[in-house]
Amino acid sequence: MKKILLWLALVPFSLLFQTCSHDEAEHSVPGNIQFAFQVDGAADNGRTAETLVIPPGSNALISIKKHNGQIVYTRKPVEILSFGNGYITAPLALPWGGYYVTEFLIADDENNIIFATPLSGSPLASLIDHPVPFYFAIQADRVTHTGVQTISTDFHMPQAFGYASFDPELISPNLLLTTFVTNYEGGLKAATAHAYVLHGMDTVFDDMLGVKVNTVHFDGVATETYKLIIIRPGFAPYRRTFILEELQDELQGDPLAVVLDPALTMTAATTPGNPGFEFGFATWDILTPKTVRFDWGDGTTDSLVVVYQNDYRIMHTYTTPGEHFVSVTGDIQIIISFGNVYNLSGGNSLNLEHLGELRYLSVNEGPDRVNLSHNKHLESVSVQTTTVRYLDVSDNHALYDLHFYFDNTHFDVASFRKMIDDIHTSVVAHPRQGRLTIARDLAGTEYLQPLTLDDWQKLVDLRDTYGWQIYPNPVD
């Protein structure tokens, strides 16, 4: 009896297994797609001109991707057959699933594009019912017929169809790209960055990447070579040279994941008459040789082997004037002092985030924003330039000396208030003596910005409770 019950219990599972196996076998059988269409000439007034004829020897060039974005075909040539008053493509085999047609073009026997389906959002897209991309589904062991509308290229420029050019070798890939950086817990997080794609001396893509899977779209030739460059302040630039079709084959529709390496970064700004860029740093005592690498942003690199504690002056001469993204990588944790940078650009051109052991800093020219909140061991900061308008010293619990040189007349008001509050909050939580010079003029008659009562009370507390020297001295 038990054997009978066991057999009866196994029957549903056996049937289920057979059903699943049968379904999987069905889905493993490919289906076919055929595209039926007529060819028309859309006039400029939006009306459709007389039906046209496709010359012998023409092919359809069809680009298809899976529903998940994976590229299946890029301008695959497919034979065109006459079908009643129109045309139909030869069957194209595809596995079971959902797909998108991303390009549908007709090329004559000399490979000239003579008809095209407009891209969605293009000027001609409104003249047809289904511009590309459009969806279709393949069923196993069945032929799917899908209608396509095309318009003659004799009446319109490629731009009206959404193309920069109808060069048959020119494709418009949608490369997927995500940029990652290392967070302070040691994991990876997606991050913004600036991406460029170069084709020889031409820039074919130039845009910011978001914290997401980004679409990098440009017109390119499948067999030609391109260079991808990704830049983010505080990280070494990413560079990759690739042949377009090889990269597409490698990715198979998946995103390219780029992990950026931490770095000290600066933006050099040189002129024909002043082509040099230089900066200085000092290291602490080391037991084994360390290597610091310099990428000058002009295609050249240098390296320095540090074998003992010393001060170093690093210099580079540019042959091409302009701005250059400079990155310093390698054993940068040995750097405890940094400054005296010459020909440093403005804006947010100095990123010290990854100098984790930095103790002493002098800012003598260039940026208007300096963020020091990640430099936890920083002790002394000398702001010698009047260009700095924003200084972030939050979470700097070792800082005991902050000195602004005189004549800084445009330091940001909100940043001034926050700087005083950050220093006061830190000293209350981590008591220490120190010195704060925040005078606008040598005589000490003005602060960088006028004090509020709250500012004054915090400066007085720093002076009277914690022994700080404040200049100008907050008088009662």
C-alpha cells in the first residue's frame, strides 16, 4: 500500500517535470521573423507620394536587440522578396523571446541607403505609425510577420530620419556604462563622472554620467578605433582604446563597469608663455621604498621612487597650452605636506580627498573651493590665495592652525559662518589649543565677513575657554 501511495505521489511531479521539459524543448526551438512593407516617398508637406520600387539587388539592413538591451544584430543584411504590391524580407531566425527593431534601412546594390524607417523623435517620425525602435515577439517554431513603414531618402536629409549620416558603415551604438568608486567602508558605489569618446582628434561623445546605467550614444564606424576617457576629480582617469564592434561583441548588451582608482587630482592651466606646472610635497619617514606616479593629462607620465623622508618639487612642461587633468597615484599615503602649486586652474580644480595622512597644506593659487573634510589628520592650513571662497573643514578634529592671508574680499558668507561653527564644534568635542587668522586686512580691522552675534560668541569661547589665538581678536 505504501508503495502505491508513493507512486501516486510521484506522478504529479513526474508530469510536472515532463511538462517543464516539454516547454523548455519548445522554447529552445527558434522562430522566424519576416518584415512586410511598402516603400513610399513622403513629401515635405506631410503627404505620401506615389509608391516606389526597390531596385534589384537591394537588401534590408536590420538592427535588433533583446528586450534586456543585449545587441543581436547590427545592420544585418537580409534579402528582400517581392510580395503582392509590396515586399517582405527573407525569414530571419531568432530564439524565443521579445525583441526591438532599432534600425530598418534599405540599401541598393551599391550600398546606398534608399529607404529608411525614421527614428522615434525624429522630424519624420510623426508620418508613420511605428518609428524605430518598436517591439516584436518570437514564438518557438513559428513565423512572425510584422509590418514596417519606410520613407524614401530622396526627399529628406538623414537628419530628418534621426541620423547624422546614412553612411552604410556608420552605426549608432548605445553603449551602456556605469562608473564606480570605492567608498570609505571599502565597498563600491556608483558615482557621477565626465565621459568622452574620441575618434582620432574628434570628440564624438562628451557628457556627464549619472549614478545609474548610462547610455553612451554616438555615430561610429564598427571597424574603426575609438578611445573612451572617464574623468572624476579625486580619481585617476580611466582610458580605454577599443574597436567598436569588438567592444559590442565583448559586452553583449551588458553595461561596461568602470572602477576608478583614488588619486590626488589637480587641473593645470598653462599658456604659451607660461607652459610649466609644478607643486611640492613632503613625505614622512618610511622603511621601504615607495612609488608615486604622475599622469600629466597630455599623454605623458612620470614616476618617483621615494626611499627616505624628504621634500620634493615636481615639475612638468606642457607643449600644448590649456587645461590638463593631472592625477597622482601610487603610494600617496606617504604624503604629509602638500602645497606651492603653480599654474593651478580655478574652480574645483584641487582634490585632496585621498591624501589620508595629510598634515600640512598651503593653498597659494587657483581654486575657489577647497574641501578638506576627508583629511582627518590635517593639522595646519595656510590659505595664501584670495581666490578661495569656500573652505570645508568639517570633521577635521586635528586642525589647530588655520590662516588666511590678507585681502580676501569675497569669501562666501555662508561658508564663513559654517567654517567658524565647524571649528568650534570640533574643539568642543575634541578640546585643543590653536590659532585662527581670519582677517581681511593686515591691520585686523575687518574679518573675512562681518560677524553675527553667534559667530562672535563662538570665537570668544574658542579664545577664553580653549586658549585659541583669534585674529582679529573678538572684542567685548
